[in-house]
Amino acid sequence: MATELFSIAGQVDAPGFAPWIERHARRIGVGVTLLQAASDHVEIEVEGPPALLDAMEMGCLLGPIEVWVESIVRERVCAAGA
């Protein structure tokens, strides 16, 4: 299992984006926590197997239609005491 911070930049102010992220995370089997949301960026913490974190990134890049994601920067989150 890995935990990463996703900083999603672009036109991401659609009201349905945060619920979409949560539904997509459940669908692919990763945990997600919304940390910050603004009109030009969203930060989420995603936990799961590395391959599924990649799938979460791809999902966020491609959908939903109401947002335009310009970039996603991923940063590994170290576990406490690690």
C-alpha cells in the first residue's frame, strides 16, 4: 500500500468534481481524502496499491467532462515513524 498527495490543477471548480473523485476512488478500490478545493486546484490524499494510484491519476485526467485538468503532481506521503 502507498499513500500519495495528488495536487490537481486546472479548471476544477465544477460542484460535482469532489463527489466524482470519491465515487471513482470507491469504484477502483482506493481510499481518498479531500484536503483542499479551490477553483484552480484540488488536493487529495490517495491510498492504495501503486497500480491503482496510477489508475486514479488517469481517471482524474480524463473525467468528468465539467472540469479541465491541466496537470496532476503526485507526492509520496511517508508513514509516521517510517
